[in-house]
Amino acid sequence: GAGAIFSLDSTGTKIVLNAQADVEFQNAASQAALGFTSSSTTASTYTAGGVTASTVVSSDLSISGVTQRASLAQQYNNLLNQITQLAGDASYNGVNLIAGKGNDMNIKFNDTGSSNLNVASVDATASGLGLSAITNSNSSTSQTGLGNFLLNADVNKTLATLTSAGNSLNSAASTLGSNLSVVQNRQDFSKQLINVLQTGSANLTNADLNQEAANSQALSTRQSMGISALSLANSAQQGVLQLLR
């Protein structure tokens, strides 16, 4: 912040804070875009290991852009934790279809299991979607801007990763929605079949025995009368034939 001592190397892309930690940028334009500006500078030289180098020292630099981006990086990390926790909490009866692969669910539609549906699980956690937390690193070999969204290029890479994760979620949601439609259709069919079976069972178990006995006797009587009528008709035909002879 204001009052700190910063050294700017001759390339204009590296700032050394209090001769201890440095922040390196891809170019001077990136440095200016982040709010690193100075009101006054003084040139100085130093010798180390027999090598003389020039620096520009500033006593008044603004780093508001870096602070804001560091805050956004922390918010991003918090959201990643929420994504992982939400996926982990989305379980029912011990089955979680979005917290990791290998936890598939097999739904049987009949008593033999010959008719079934296998619902494949997906990994919708932050790591499963390819989303990594923004972590600070003091390593000189680390990627420029790692940890604080310092460069627009790093932010764009993160946006590309988020877009890819969103596409993966849309694909998984479409597959799960299709499976849900199949299950709902089979559920409706099963409900209708249950109603038919219950109606048939009620007709068998809740019948009035006296009424059913009377119905059976009436049916037997109608059958006997039908047979008698047919016999009489045949006899009449035989009598007519005999007269004609």
C-alpha cells in the first residue's frame, strides 16, 4: 500500500516488495491495469556477485486492483466448497448419484428384475467438474498471477473451465431427466395395474355368498332350460319328419 518500498526492475515487469517478495507481470501493461502506479521514482544501482544492476524505487504505489481480485479469488474458492458440499448432501436412502462415479442405481420394474433401468452416477463435485481452488504460491516457477486472479489471462482460463463445467452439468441433468421420465411412466403404469388387481381381489374376497349362490343357481336354471328347449325343438323336428314319411 502507500508508504511501502517497491523496486521496479529494468524490464518494467517485476516489483519487489521490501526486498523480500516479488510480483512479476507478463508485461508493463498488465502491471498498470492492476493499479500499480507510482507518483515518484528514483533510480539506484546495486552490485551483487560482481554484477551491477539498475532499479527504480517508488515510495507510493497503489494496489487496489490486486486487493479486489484477491477478494474475488477467495469468494471463488468459497463457492467451490459449496458446490462440493451440495453434491455430497444430495443423497437419499444411502444413494448419491452426483457425488462421484461408481454409485449407480438399478431400478427393477417387476418381481423378477428382468425389466429394469440402470441410472449411472456422475461426479458433480468441484474436482469432478475440473474446478480447482485458487491457491497462493511463492514459487518462482508458479504460473503468473496464481492465487489472486492477477492477470486477465488467468481469469479467462478460469472462465473457460467454468463454461466446460456448466456444459458437463447440463449433459448430466439431461440424462437424469430422461431417466426420471422413464421411472415416472413406469410408476403410473404400476399404479394402474395395482388398481386393477385390487379391484379383482375385492370382487373375490368381499362377495355376498348368498347373492352369488342365487346367481349361480339362476345361471344353472337358465342353462337347463336352454338344453330342454333345444331338446324339444329337435323332438318336434323328428315328429314332422315322421309324418312326412
